[in-house]
Amino acid sequence: MLSFKFKYANDIRRIQIDSDIGFKDFLTTVKELFNLSGKAETHLYYDDKQHDRVIISSDNELREAINHLNDRSTIVIIIEHYLEHVDFDDILDFLNEFKDILTRCYLFVLFILNYPLNTYFNYLKKKKEEEYAIAEFKSLKKLQKLTDMGFSNGDENMKILRENNYNLRKTIKILLNK
């Protein structure tokens, strides 16, 4: 078993790997370790004793890297993962995924904004209905007082009062003029 240290972006991981592993299995292990997937290219490098960056892309190169770095306690492998070429289908797949994510975000934001707004508008509607009911009640109470004072519903002044919704002071003026 050999100790490997893998560096990818700002992530560093150390694992033990069997010394007779093939390159394909080695690459698969690296991709699983860092959750690298898709059609992107993954390149593996190591720095040799002369500080040159050397690529590992086959079984022979992996063996050479292991033999070259065998005197060290840990073999350091640098990982680069990028798209070497982009085809139109990859772009469409990405945009469709992105569109789905944006749609979900948009719906979530609408829900978050809509709930308080609906609550507020329902509150305003209820308040307006209550104010209307109170005004209607006061108006009926005034009409009842006028009826008790001898005015009938057919009286012309009563119609004026109902249609224009005068306040109590104006109502008294009309009564005094009668």
C-alpha cells in the first residue's frame, strides 16, 4: 500500500492505494474521491525531483511516478479537471439544468414574497369590510333614530340622508329645518 496525497483546487486529500493498481482504476478512484464527473477531462501530475511537472496518463507513467517518488513517504498528485472541448449538446444539457434550477428558485421567491403579501391584502380587505360594516351599522342606527322621531322611510329628507351619508351634525340641521 502506498500513501497518496491528492490536490485539487483548494481541496487536499490523503488515502492509501494498492501499489499494483492500474491507471484506469487509479483515475476512477481519484474521480470518486473528489466527485469529478461528466465529460470533462481529468489530468494527473506530479512534481519530480527537478521540480518539473510530469503528467500521468497511462499505466507505464503511473509506474514511473510510483518508482520515482517511492523514496518519499507520500506521493503527491496534482489534479486538473476541465472541459477540453465543449459540444452543443453539453451546453444544452447545462442550460436545461440551469433553467430548472432558476425556475425552482423563481417559484420559491414568488412563494416567499406572495405569502406575506396575500396575508397583508387579506388583512386590508378584512379591515375595509369591518369599517364598511361599522359605517353601515351607524347609518342604520341614525335611520332608526329618525324613524323614532317621527320621520318615515319615504320622507324626502330621509332619502337625502341615505344617499349622501351625512354626518350627525348635518342630520340635526335637516331635522331643525323641517
